[in-house]
Amino acid sequence: MELGKDAYLRFFVRYGFGGHIPGFSLGVKKDTPMDIFASANLEGITFFIENKDAWYFENNDLHVSYNSEMQEPQFEYKEK
């Protein structure tokens, strides 16, 4: 995914495997914010979650890192 400065990257809920709630998983896509629940900016890229997806992240902080061995992002949910 090629992201330039001032890009927006959305974390959202989708049906699927691998999430912390059975039957749901985390999706990631370039998008324009409409109703931001939470956001963070790193090196000019804004990462955000919309209010309609807030339920999936309740009582958890999403931590995103990069696994260089697998060459992919790694997601971890930590209880608040």
C-alpha cells in the first residue's frame, strides 16, 4: 500500500477470522475520515477509526507494529 504524506488510513471492522471478537476481523484501507472515533498521526499519515466501528475497540487499545521477518503489519489488542 503506497501512502504519501497527508494520507489517511482507516482501521475498520469486517466479517472474518483472526480478530479478537469471533466472526469479525480488522480491515485496513485508504479512506477519507467522516466521523472519527480515534486517530493518531505518524510521519504525516493519519491512522483512524470511525465512530461506527468503535464497538470493536471498546476496552482495548490497538497496537500496530511491523514484523520485518514476515514483512507485514502486526496487530495486537491490549486491554485498557
